[in-house]
Amino acid sequence: MPRKLYIETYGCQMNVADTQLIAGELSRFGYESTDSPADADVMLVNTCAIRENAEVRVWGRLAHLAECKKTRPWVTLGIVGCMAQHLREHIQAKAPYVDLVVGPDAYRRLGDILLTDRDAPFVDVRLDRKELYEGVDPRSDNGLTAFVTVERGCDKFCTFCIVPYVRGRERSVPMDEVVRSVRALAADGVREVTLLGQTVNAWRDGDHAFGDLLAAVAQVEGIERIRFTSPHPAEFTAPIVEAMAQLDRVMPALHLPLQSASDTMLERMNRGHTYAHYRDLVRRFRDAIPDIAITTDLIVGFVGESEADFEQTMAAVEEIRWDAAFMFAYSPRSGTKAHEWTDDVPEPDKNRRLETLIGRQEAISAEINAAQVGRRFEVMVEGRAKRGNGWWGRTPQFKNAVFDSPREPRLGELVTMTVTSSTAHTLIGEESPST
Ligand code: SF4
């Protein structure tokens, strides 16, 4: 009987990709994935250290999963990922029922660790500058879309961010290995890949830069759609913009984090660029790819943010008109540079600014989507819509699309949809004959 593996994932797409990688690696040891902790022989919680509330949830989930061990004491419960790395000294005191604590550079050892008899919890949180997981093929969750990590770690040291400390220094997966991995996914039926890295456009392999990687992946037979996330605004070069514009399989969607439009804040965040640079980059992308959708990340209430700084971010919301944004109020994370500074924006001000920002951005997202009514989009069918009898998928711009069809489309099929209505987050429509 194959042993069963249950993994619960928190945090960013990098963590989703690592979960797929762990599932791929452990399948070599005979583990099959399960959605039910009650069936599992191994339960792993893949954690995120970016925000404190994610950590609070993880402590609760670990305690809950530990209950399963009461009736099935042979079950292994592990914590993996960024929080394992960040809080390694505290985990055993806070969650003594945890059997494994494994950081993001040690997943290759998980199979062997699970085969070993242990009297005490196993801890491996060494950062490994060389670990790129070459030869380990990720598992696609739905058989259609997959993440491919092309770069690990980060050298940017933004002052609010824990990533460089928990994921180590930036290193790129060689081009041949990325292409091999994408070919393996295509052979398994995957039709869309998302290339991942903390600063994905900083990817390098000798003389090859990120635009060359996009071109190489676009050659892989069977892959219809290529996406990437998250790029850093300071790392875009003209060849990357050109590659995106020229390669049909690279989708017109760009998640371009800004964080704040105040240059004072950007400098304090150590972002390495100004708002003028960002605005110019957006203009270059929109000139080169007119139907591109651009989304962003914004933080309000960072250390020392004045009303005037915040108003600059609000002005950017009007000027850039992002398709969507992930918006947060700043909260300090231990281990980061900004944690040493006084978190001096009062909570009520942070909350008010966040509310104002979300209100305006949501209205703009709704306006942009409403302007799509009557347009046709190619949607890759990924499943049934949550409500009604329709189908769900994504447009090239990575917008959620829900549509009715008189027939039963195949999963992975590219269907032409005409938009009939919209919300801030979804385009709604019906299948129309392709042209
Ligand atoms: S670029 Fe900045 S925000 Fe992004 S992972 Fe690196 S340090 Fe964190």
C-alpha cells in the first residue's frame, strides 16, 4: 500500500511550487498525495513567515493536526518552509508534537529523513546556496497548470521583508534544467507554466538573461501559455519587454510590485528604484503590449509614512490604474531591518489608509473589467464554476473568467468567450464561436 502524504500550504506561489516539488520528490519514495489528513501517514504544513497572522494560523493548524496523531501515533507531523526556517528555535517549545522541522533548502533530504527511525524531532534548517532542486520535477495539482521555480532566494534585502533571511541568497536554475523540467510537465499534459522567482526577471545563466529564458520555454511543444512572477521593477531590461511583446505564448499579464509611490518610502524600503522609474516601465510595457493587464502589491503605514506619502500612493492608483492590487497595512517582522525601527504610524491611521486604498482600487478594478463587456477572450478551461452550471478559467491577462457553454468543454481547452458582465474580480460571459 502506498504511503499517503498530506500537505497544507500557506503563503505565496513560491510555497505552492515548493509543495508541488515536495510531492514530486516524495513520490519517488512511494508517497501518494491525499486531501485528507485523516488518511495521511505524513502530514506537512508548508509555512510562510511574511506576515504574523499566517504564523498564528499555522500554530492553530499544527495543534489541530496533532489530534490525528492521538489515534494514529505512527503518523509523522512536520513543519516545512519559511516559518520553519524563521522560528526554528521556538517550534519545539511551542509545538512539541512536531516530528520534523525542515527549511526550504532541505526538501531533497525529506525522503531519507522519513525512512529513518527517530527518537527526537528532526531539525534541518541549513541554508544551502547551491540547492536548486535540479532533477526534481514538480507535480501539477490539476494536470493543466504548473509552477516552475527558475530562481531561488533573494539578494534585494528590502527592509520590511524576511525572504532573504529564510530563503537565502539569489541563485538561478540553469536554462537547460528549466527547459527539461518544462518538457517533462508538457509530456504529462501540462499546458500552462508559471516561471517563479522572488525577483524572477533577475534570472541569469552565463550570457543568457530572462528574455532568453522566456524564448527557450516558448519553444517547448505542448505549452500554450507562459507566465512569470514576481519580477522586480529595477531588473527589467528592454530585451525582456521585447521578448514578452514578441512571444505569443508569453501571456500579456504582469504582476509588478510597487509597494509605495513615495520616493522617501521606496528609499526607506530599499526598493532600489523611484516611482518615476516604475511609471516609465509601465508606459513601456503598455506601449509594447497594448492589451497587457498590470497588477501590483502596495503597503500602507510603513515606518514614517506621512499623509503626504500616502497621498502619493493614492495618486499612483489614479495614474497607473492597475487591474488589481494586493494591499496590506505594514506590520513589522522580527529579523528584518525595519523591525529595528519604531513602527510609528498609529494603527487607526494604517487601517484608515488601507480602507481608503482598497475602496478606490476596487472601484478602478471594477471599471476596468466593466470596460471589457462585449470583448472576446481566449479562456483556458480549468474547471467548473463554483456557482451555477458554468465553467471557470483564466483569460490571457490572468483574469478570472466564468462562462456558460451549450456543450461540455474539455479541461485545458482554449475556448473563446464573449464578456457579458463583470465584477471587480471576474469576467462573466458565454462561449462564442472562435474566429
Ligand atoms: S525583492 Fe524585496 S520584497 Fe521581494 S523577496 Fe526580495 S527582499 Fe523580499
